[in-house]
Amino acid sequence: MNTVYFLVQQTMFFSVPLLLVALGGMFAERGGIINIALEGIMILGAFTGILFISTFQAQIPGQTILLLAMIVSAATGVLVSLAHAYASVNMKANQIISGTAINMFAPAFAIYVARMIGTVQQIPFVNEFRIAQAPGLGSIPLIGPLFFQNTYLSTYFGFLILILSHVALYRTRFGLRLRACGEHPQAAASVGIDVRKMRYAGTMISGALAGVGGLVFIIPTSTQFSATVSGYGFLALAVLIFGQWDPRRILGAAFFFGFMKTIAAAYSGIPFMQTLPIPGSIYKMIPYLATLIVLAFSSKQSGAPKAAGIPYDQGGR
């Protein structure tokens, strides 16, 4: 059972960032904007969040600084996404090129600023955020060790965002309007919906979640930030496609890829895998091989919004 507990806990660490970032990509694309910049936004969100923790950890104790860092990362993501939204909505730029530019800019900016501050690109922090056992819940048989021991506050935040995303997308006027703008913006505009504002809103939500996702990825897996999130932004795009732009399916896709990532990163801690004559490099390839295989089969039945990536011409109504 200890191996099962270990696998579930590790899968949660890898799945929650994918869930958050993929949900962010969903909001942008549901509004009609392809946010290929998720990787870059994750890097900048993690950079500012970890820098905040590293700077103020001595003054602000415990989980409080983690919550504040998540707000900082979200704000960073919103600011970066505004640049992408302006290029995509106002300038009608190619959304893939705009997102790629952000992806190229982000690690260079993080490395440059980190070296200016501390002469090296690594930003260290003390990981004091692990919750050894949630009071009361951690002692529940079976469920407690799986979900309420050796966990992080960010894990529960991820599930809260999942619920809110589903409600916002399918149970609110905002969600209906956002989906209309991603499917047929001219029809949405004909009934008085401001397509530009809705696309800005979707992209800003996307940026906020991607920024937090970057921080949430770093916290359980490292004690320093080195201007990389290991391609998680691109993996989140695969989760989004496999999840068919639907929150519930994205949850399943995130756990699938999170489990693949767990095998790649923690195979040495799984007893029966230790005895297999398989090189470690093969295990590390598993998430990316799974991505190629899954996308090859799932892309044929794409449920992508029909107007995603297509600039909206306000005069063409």
C-alpha cells in the first residue's frame, strides 16, 4: 500500500499544475484566442512567485506566503496575457507567432533578471509548505493517506478551480457568452455581446491560471527555480486537446499525463520497476511518447471552438 500512496501523491503533484494550465488554455480558446504562450507565462509566473517567496519568506510564515505568492504569480500571468490579447485582438496578429514570442522571451527575461539580482540564474527557497497530515482528515483510513497526507495547499486549490471553471463555463451568462465568441463571434456580436472584451477576459483568466500553474509546478518538485518548467506548458496544451476543451475531460487527461510523468520522474522509487532492465532514459521519454500517441488518435475527433485562432473583424458583422 505504501507504493500506492506514493504513486497517488506523486501523480497529484504533477497533475494539478497540468490541470490548472490546461483550464487556462481552455478559457482562452473558448473565447477564440489560441494561447500557445502557456509555457512562457508559466515560467514568468513561477519566476515572480518564487522570487517573492525567496525575498519575504523570513518575514511571512507558513502557508500565508504561498497564498500571497500565488496571487503574485496570477497577477504576472494576467499582465503577460494582456500583451498576447492586445496582439491577437487589437493588432489581429498571428496568435501562434505572438505566443511563440512570449515563450522565447520568458526564460531569457527570467535568467537575465535573476542574474542581475543574485549573479546566478537559480532562485532558491525553503520548501516549508508540505502538509504532513491535514487535521482530522489525514487520519481517515485509506482516503487520508491518499489525499490528506504529504500534500500541498495548491492541490486543493487546483480542484477548487476545476469546480469553479465548470460552473463558470456552463452555468453562468459569462460562460455562455465566452463560448459563443469562440464558436461564432459575428452571431455573438449581433445580439450585443462585446466580442473583444470577452476575448480579453478569457485570455486574462488563461494567463492567471497559467501563472499560478508555474508556481504550483515548482513548489512540490524543487527547492529552486532555474527559469524552466520542463515543457509543462506544451504538455498542458496536449491535456487541453485530449480533454476536448471540457473541464471534466481535462481532469481525466491531466491525471493520465500526470501519472505518465510520475513514472518518468519517480520510477526508481517503484519497487517492481527497479528490477526491470530498462534504461532510465526510456522512462523519461514516456510522457512525450504518450503525448504523441494520444494526440494522434484524439485529434481526429477535435472539439475545438470553431473560431479559435481566427481574428475577429468587428466591421465584418
